[in-house]
Amino acid sequence: MADEAGAAAGAGGGWCGGPGGRGARGGKAEDKEWMPVTKLGRLVKDMKIKSLEEIYLFSLFKAFVALGDYSGHVGLGVKCSKEVATAICGAIILAKLSIVPVRRGYWGNKMGKPHTVPCKVTSHCSSVLVRLIPAPRGTGIVSAPVPKKLLMIAGIHDCYTSARGCTATLGNFAKATFDAISKTYSYLTPDLWKETVFNQSSVQRTQAPAVATT
């Protein structure tokens, strides 16, 4: 009976009713061509990289260096290189060459030394937008770690910040913050206006004064 049941099941195409039983579930799936997404994947597909050691021959390291005197000067340098040390040295040189003065101001009464940004400044790099807002004395720097470090190096002690966009790209975040700091001297506030002296025109100088008659 068992032999007959097994034979009947085999003839019917398996216990699950499928054609051919377990052995006929389909052949080997067709191999799909690999489509690389990253630059490293394209190099591997083109057979330019054949081992793990060769990966470093096609890799670049990017270094961001910020420097300043904590008293109104800050610089930012960016350098790419195949070696870490070369990238850092190049970034230091570019940071020294890009030092800019930072204008500081007050929030409210002008007591003591300048402690915050003189006005609201905004800048962006790619999708990242950074806005610096003056803050009262004692507030501190309310921001993410990247702009906070740049503001501290620039000598700003109190500041509010607002950031939008993909701030996870720290390089663009740092560039946008540095550009916003450098814009503090681009605004001509009233205290920087040149004093104007009004002079009489030639007509006013030559015109005889009116004589009052009674």
C-alpha cells in the first residue's frame, strides 16, 4: 500500500500538487550582471582594482583645518591628497592663507568687550544653510559641534545658530559657517558710515540774502 501511495504521489507531481515534485522547482536562476553604484565598485568592475591593497592607490583623504587666535581672526583650509599627512599639511597652509578678520558686536547695552556677532548673517554651501544670530551676554554658543568650534576660534562667546539642509556633511557645514563668519565685515552698519558734511551749493553761496522790509 505504501509503495502504491508513493508511486501515485510521484506520478501526480508530488504531494503539493506541483509539477515534477521537489526536483522540478526550476533550474538555476539566470545570473544578472552586476551594476556598481560607487566609484570603487566601478574600478573593481573595470579590473583596475584586483586586491584590497590596491584600494588605497585609488583613495583620497580630505582634511579640514581651522585655525585662529581666539580674538577676531579665523581661517579654514581644505586639502585632498592620497596620504593623510600631505592632506593635513596642505590644509594648514591653505588655512593660514585664508585667515579673515571677524567683526564682533554687542547685544543690548555696549558694556565691556564685544562678545557676539554684530548682526544676523547667513550663508550656505551646497544644501547646508547656516544663520548666526546675536545672543545676550552669558548665553554661550548654542550650535552643533562644528560651527561651535569655528565660532570659539573666531573669538565669539555668545551666539545663536540656525542650520538647515544636510548638516551631516561636515565639510559643507564648516564651509557655510566660515563664510557666514567672514560676512560680518560685509555689512555697513550705521556706526561705520562716513560722516557727511553738507556744504552750500554755488547758487546758495552767490545768492544775496533777502532783506526784510516793513
